[in-house]
Amino acid sequence: MGELAEYTSKLATELVKKGIETFLVTYHPYLTGITQEPNGVGTVRVSNPVRTHIGVLTWVLTLNQEVERAAANIYYKANKQIDLVDVFDWHFIPAAVTLKNALGIPFIYSVDSLEDHRSHEANSPYNMAIKSIEWLGTYEASKVIAKSEWMRDEIIRIYETPKEKIQVRLPAAISWVEDVLKVYSIAKRSAGGR
């Protein structure tokens, strides 16, 4: 939804135009399965197996098992030739960490926002749980992409992420997709990928 949907759609479309096979795993309340979009992107929609939730945290954690399953299916159907996963925001970090550790797929954590900025009570137990997932993403990711220098500095301040792990890539820049591809290349090399 919102800017995140715009970023992922633009990036996926441009990757396909460059001849890179691209899959987008996303949520839909009732549509599931893979669809080959007109732009060439393979979109895999998953729904949450648990229908009732007390909040976004439980919704995200139960949805992640379906994200993991869908991504693993893509991996095996592609003959284990998946180079990396790019996770936009914290929601799918648990799935990305599982895929990294179980299948050896490196991942990029593209940060759109942080819990400290989304919530005025970011030190309540509920928010601390979300922050722990964000921290896990900054720790486990091969590289972290921030959409501004300010966001990079906030990631460093809040999560003590090493500055050299964070790459600033401006979505409004004409060279944004090329810049993101450079980060992907760095992450694949550092993870020993193709």
C-alpha cells in the first residue's frame, strides 16, 4: 500500500525490463497463487492463515509462514537459482531471515520507515517487539538500503548498524534502479553468490 507499493512495483517492473527474472511476494486477503503480470513480474499473493488478530504484530508473524512457503516454492521451481531477496520494511524480515539461514539466500533490508517514527510510544512492549524485528533485519541483512541520508543516520542511531552496511538510494533519483542493482551486486558478492 502507499509509497511502498509504488517503490516495489517500479523496481520490479524495471528489473524485468533489464532481463532479470523477478518475483514479488505480497499479501492479499483472499487471492492466492502466482500471476504473471502484464509487466512481466511474477506476483505471488499469499493470505494469512489466521483470520483474527489482536494487532499488526500477530498478523505479520502468522503471515510470515505463508511468505516463507511461497518464497521457498519459487526457490525450488527456479532450480535453487534465486540470487537474493529484497525485503521492504519490517513486515517480512522473519521470512527473510529464515530463507537466508535455511536456503542460503542473502537478503537486502530496504527501510521505508522505523517504529520509533511510526509510534509515539515506541518503548512499550508491543513496539519493542516490532523494533526487535527491525533490529534483526539490520543485523542479518547483507546490506541495508535507506531512502535518505537522514534515514541512514536514524538506523545508525537507533540500531547501531555499521555505517558501511547501509547504502543510501533515493527512490526519486533517475538512477534509482541502477543504484539498487549495484547494492544487489555488492550483497551477492559479499554472500558468495553468483
